[in-house]
Amino acid sequence: MILEDQTDILNSGIEIVAQPPGKKLQNISLLSGGEKALTAIAILFAILKRKPTAFCVLDEIETSLDEGNLDNLGQFIKEFSKDTQFIVVTHRRNTMQVSDVLYGIVMEEKGVSNLVSVRLEDRAS
């Protein structure tokens, strides 16, 4: 992250440059959707590592990630959930699998929505 105007740090914009594996260092605007998402997620978790917060809302941040990176994101969420409660809005199964509780809306009858919740427990086999 680079300040665009170092003489006025309070009003300066921030330029984000990243170097995904196998690529050269470049501005975030030149990255693919998945690379942009990974860069943003890496920055978020770096901030949370430095200064944990009580809770964090993640709204479909993983839509452009592949399966391998979804698994990595799930591991980070599990690891960081010791200090931070995550509220994750998602449609991706891999992300839901790391949850403790799932909430969803179902429409069993046309025009009637119901809230459904499921508490997932770790079971030793």
C-alpha cells in the first residue's frame, strides 16, 4: 500500500500494489477478479491479525475464488474466529462448511418466507 500524496496523509488516497505468485508487482486494478479478492482478503486478515475486532461482516467476498482458495479462506476464518465473530453472507458450500451456525431463508409456500437455523457441532468419529 502506497500513499498517493505523502504531504497530506489524512486526505491522501492509497494505491494498492500486489504480486500474486508467478506474476510481477502491479496495481490492483490490473489483477483478475480472483486476484483482487485474494489481495483484499489478505489485507483484511492482516488488519485483523494486528488489531482483532469483536465481529466482522463478510458479504460474498469469496464469489470469485476457486475451490482451493475457498478452503484456505475457511481455514483463516476458523483460525481468526478465536478472537473475532464472523458473520458471513455466502452461497458457497465450502464457506458454509466451516460455520458453527447457519441461517437461511426458505419459501415453502409462495410469498411466505421463513427463517431456518442450523447449529453445526463438531462430532468426534
